Amino acid sequence: MEATVSTLEEVRLLVAEVLGITDRLESLTESTALLGSMPELDSMAVAELIAAIEDRFGFEVDEEDFTADIFDTIGSLSDFVAAHLE
């Protein structure tokens, strides 16, 4: 399922908050690369981001669903969230 605009916006904001880059929020788009491209997104930040997603969106991320592809872009992360909100 593709993310809705509101899901995408919530994920953008959540990424900015968790990574401490709210000053760069306007530059974060659906195609913004995450893992391997953002120095702020290290292994600890990934864990914090998953916990924040679980809290904000009310679902638990299953280890089987947890792959690096989820963190390819903000869009792929939003699509992952949207798929779990069905």
C-alpha cells in the first residue's frame, strides 16, 4: 500500500524529530535517501526510529518485516508504515 500524504508528513516529522534535524524538515522529501546517506541515521537511531514509529502509529514492527529496504528513502519508510495501518 502506498502512503497517504498525511502518513508521509507524519513520517517526515518523526524522522526529523528522532534524528534531531527539525531545522532541515523542509528539505526532507519522499525521495530523500536515509540509510547510508544520512550520517545521523546510525544503528542506534534506527532502533529509536522504530520505537517511535511503534509508539506514534500503534503497531509493533515484526523482526521478519524489518529489512534495510525499509530505510531506503522517506517514501519507503512511509510505505512500510502505511502497509501496517491497513
